Amino acid sequence: MAMAKGYAATDASKPLVPFSFERREPGDDDVLIDIKYCGVCHSDIHQARNEWGNSSFPMVPGHEIAGIVRAVGKNVTSFKVGDRAGVGCFVNSCTKCATRDVEVEQYLPGLIATYNGFEADGVTPTHGGYSDHIVVKEGYVLRIPDNLPLEAAAPLLCAGITLYSPLRHWKAGPGKKVAIVGMGGLGHMGVKLAHAMGAEVTVLSQSLSKKEDGLKFGANAYYATNDAATFKMLAGTFDLIICTVSTGIDWNAYLGLLKVDGSMVLVGAPENPVPVHAFALIPGRRSLSGSMIGSIKETQDMLDFCGEHGIAADIEVIDIKDVNEAYGRVLKSDVRYRFVIDMASLD
Ligand code: NAP
Ligand code: ZN
């Protein structure tokens, strides 16, 4: 066992505080990564505040991890000391399966979350990336393309893959009209990725305050959802709507923006149930779906795609002592567009 330093939520109503804990020594199949940067995802906030009702404390959040390999076990072949490495939302997936399903492993029951989960023994808690190092099985470690700065690549490990996967699954590309609802951490990645895939991209944001940035990220159009005229003007427009909003909104109004056979995909995960009227779906044979991150294979595809297209997150780098303030700003949609913790600030 080695001691790790980090920040933890000790209960749902308290700010994060400095926290020391034990990490396992790397085994033969493990990679030990010195964490350099970790993104702040809205899911960290939902879980640190137990908004999904599944939190266990103390909790070291963080699943947008980018760092440098410090050590590898003797069976590890794809990473060596000094390599750039990433870790996303899960650190194991096949604990209950005979063979690892590399296509849809994120939906399997044996998934072990990077934090707020338990190792395969069912008792040892997993702790995330708001910390100085992490030990992860080789098969769950990602390669970060050399041309992307580590700090701007970190958010790809969750925000990037969470948008890339549904964009690919629902075939965003030339001739497809895609709307991204909410331009925060996930949403701004969605705009960049959908644009790079060749889709026609529209942002639906609460106001026009971030319009210039949206167009810079590759959006073809940008509308304010606080203007009722938007919903009239865009009725029946989109093949695909990806909703990244972290709270309840009028889902029925957004469903009305889909074309016949269009799909709205929820990736935003609000605390409360989603009320939908049958007649928001029936006329137009519309679908409402959900999507969760992506497999390790797809995450690597996404990172390689981002490397080829020079895509990374727009970020604000912060010291770890400022993480509670950053949470407050995320809740006010006051982030451009992802906070990333510089782990050197732990010293
Ligand atoms: P974020 O940076 O806070 O972005 C959320 C955006 O939603 C905000 O920037 C804002 O966009 C919009 N929004 C917030 N409050 C709103 C309101 N009252 N009405 C309308 N729009 C509102 O959060 P994030 O990190 O991107 O995460 C977004 C959600 O996705 C969270 O619920 C998170 O837990 C979830 N998530 C899901 C997955 C998955 O696998 N499915 C993975 C990661 C995160 P505008 O300012 O543009 O309006
Ligand atoms: Zn996340």
C-alpha cells in the first residue's frame, strides 16, 4: 500500500477537504500514473452531493484524469514509464463476465467506477482523480495523443467520450442536423465533435451570451431557449438532439424540435425524473434515449479522432484548493468550458 494525497467529500453537505488514503501497490497487470491534471465534471458535483442517491463517503471525485506513467507491472506491454496516460469513468468492466465485451462494456453489471464504487472485492472503495496518483489495470488506461496538451485533453476522458459515443451511434455526419442542448463541459465538446464529423450543428443554450464561442467551436447556428420563438421557429428541424443539461427542463418542448424519426438523447443526468408526454413522441415517431460515456475501445477511438482533428477542451486551470468555488461556478453555468485541476497545486 502507498499513501495518496487528494481532496475528498466527507459528506453530502460539506465542502471538499484535503484527504489522505491508501492506494494499492501496482500488480503485474497494473499501471501507476502520476496524475498531472483532472477535469471537474458536473457528475462529480452530483455525486459529492449525493444527488443520485448512490454516494458513499469519504469520496475522492474525478474521472477526467491525465498524467504520466511512473511504473508498470511486469505483464504490461502497451505502456512504459514516462508515457502520457489517461483514465476515464471506469477502471474495470468485466468482473462478472466470462469475456470482456469491448463494444458496450460501459453498460455491463460488473462495471467498476473510477470513484464512488468498489473494487471487485466489493469492500475496497475506489477513489478518483482529485489526487496525486492512481493505479489502474492496463486494459483501462488510455493513450493521449502527443499533439494535445495534457490539461486540455483531460476532459476528453468523460466529456469528450460522452458526446462522441451518441454522435457516432446515431450517425452524426454530413446531411444530419444535430442540436446540442446546453453548452457547458459536455456541450462544448459536442459542438466541436459533431462539427468535425461533418454534421450541421445548432446550439440551444439558455441565452445568447456564449454565442460567439459556440460559432468558434463549429456551430452553424445558436439559439436562446429563454426565447419562446426559438421553439416555434425550429419545430421539426433536427435528426438528433443531445441534451447535456444537468437539471430538469421542459423535455416535451425539445422533443417538438425533432424531425420525423428523430431522436433525442439524454446524457445530462438530473436528480429528478423526466416527465414526458406521449404526444411529444407519437406524432413524428420520435425517440427518447439515453447514453452513458463509451467503452475503452471507443474512448481510444475518440482520443485518436481528437488528435487527428486537433480537438481538445477549452479549459480554466485551477488550484485544488479552489475546487469548492469551482463547483459553485459550474452550478451557475459560469465555466468556460471545463475546470481542470492542476495537481501540482496539491504540494
Ligand atoms: P455543465 O458544465 O454544468 O453543463 C451543463 C449545461 O446545462 C450548462 O452549461 C447550461 O448550458 C445548461 N443548464 C444548466 N442549468 C440549466 C437550466 N436550469 N436550464 C437549461 N439549461 C441549463 O455540466 P457537464 O459537466 O457538461 O454535465 C452535464 C450533465 O451531464 C450532468 O448532469 C452530468 O452529470 C451529466 N453527465 C452524464 C454523463 C453520461 O455518461 N451520460 C457523463 C458526464 C456527465 P447553457 O449555459 O448553454 O444553457
Ligand atoms: Zn464525467
